[in-house]
Amino acid sequence: VDEEVIYKEYIQSKSSAPSPIRKFIYVGRLAAEKNLPMLVQAFVAATSGLAAGKDWQLMFVGDGPEATALKALTQSHPNITFAGGMPWYEVPRKLAESDVFVLPSKSEPWGLVVNEAMVCEMPVIVSAACGCAEDLVQHYKNGFTFDPNQVLELENALRYFILNPDQ
């Protein structure tokens, strides 16, 4: 698979008419240290009560030991979807279908997937516990960082993009 072709497809998809549905995306293992129940909690809170919230989805790309529990937690939320695990070369296509990348980990040595999302020109919301956060994320320029123990900080970052979808 040619990465340049995937990138060109991404740019072309962003140039065409915008979809009424917007997506937050998480890519990685579905594991406890990734803090995914907090992401679900923040997403549900951020989209509730906002007219624009109905236009947003949360997509999980990946698989892991917490998949069953996470699916059970989200079963009553039709705007939360699971794409499952996939080969690394298919991930850029999922990023191209999405609008904002989120990495809520409690612990992450670096978080290379943040670099991949940023190559696709996506804004990012990254836990301050990720090694890359300090080096890559600039508030209000390319995304936000948040304390992975403070659900309200993540909720506010998600809400920012819901209320400002063109940012």
C-alpha cells in the first residue's frame, strides 16, 4: 500500500463536500491503561444537550482485552462505533474518515499514532500522560492536552470541537 496514495485520498476527501456527520477517533489497543471508559464518559457528556452533539460520533479502531467491556458500556449509544482491529496500512483511511483524533491514555511512552494523525492534518486531543503531548500539542493551534484523571478537561476539549467543527 502506497502511503502517498492514502494521503492524497485523505486530502481529496477533506476537499469534497463536508459530511453532516463528524467523528472523533481513537486508534490503539482497547486496554485498561488507555483510559477508554473515561473517553466514553466525556463523549456522552459533551454531546448531551447540544444540538450539534447529534452530528458527532466516536469511533474506536483497535482490539484488545477491554473490547467486550467497552462494547457493553457503549451499547446504548448508537453514535459510538467499533471498527475493530486492522492492519497498520488501513489506519490512514480511518483517520481520513474522521475529524479529531483522541488519545486519553493514563500512561503512554510516546504515542506514535498522534504523529500519524497530525500527518493527516487532524487536530488532536492528547492526555498529558503521553510522552508526545508536550512536544507536539499546542493548545488552540493543533489541539489540546488534558489531565487523564480529570474527565471535565477531556469533556471540554471534545465540546470545543463540537461547537467549532471547522477548527
